Amino acid sequence: MKIVSIILLLISAFLSIKHGWDAFQPTNAEQTKLMANLGITKDIMPYFSVLSILIGLMLFLPQTFFFANVLNAVTIVLIMALSLKAGDYKIALIEIPFLAIPLILIWLKYPFKF
């Protein structure tokens, strides 16, 4: 179970940090258009970027592990809700497995505690 927890923790942290970093520098017009469809403007993007990177880093600390996973799940649910509001059901469905990761991590608990 610890190995699964460590793998999920690394995946979750990597995805959070990567998405946060990518949001600072949108690489293509499609990504910018997708965010605009969700109602996320360029002015708000840096805040989401910083939050995402902080969540990724907080996952490695035992004191903030639970809170980081809760924030991660809330962020994913927010993206799903904005997608549904915009009528983009495909994105909302794609996010379901990513919502499961922080919830499973909460259930498995922090893997590096001795």
C-alpha cells in the first residue's frame, strides 16, 4: 500500500506543479481558449498557477498533506463545475479520474510517516 501511495503522491505532485507552471506560460491558443470558455481570464491565471504549485509542494509535507489533497480535490471539482456550466461535458468527465487521486491519497494517508 505504501508503494501505491508513494506513486500516487508523486503523480499528484508532478501534475499539480506541471499544470501550475504551464498556466504561467500558455503554450498554445487552444489552452487559452479552453480557459476562456471556462470563464477563467488571463488576470486570474497567475493565482491558479501559484495555488497549483503550492498544492504540489504541500503534498510532500506531512503537516499539510491532508489540506493539500482537499485543496486539490476542490480545485478539480471547480474545474468540473465550470466545464459543466460552459456545456463542455467532455472535460468534466475527463477530470473524474484526477478527482479520485487526492481522495485515494487521503484514504491511504501520508506514505513517508515513520
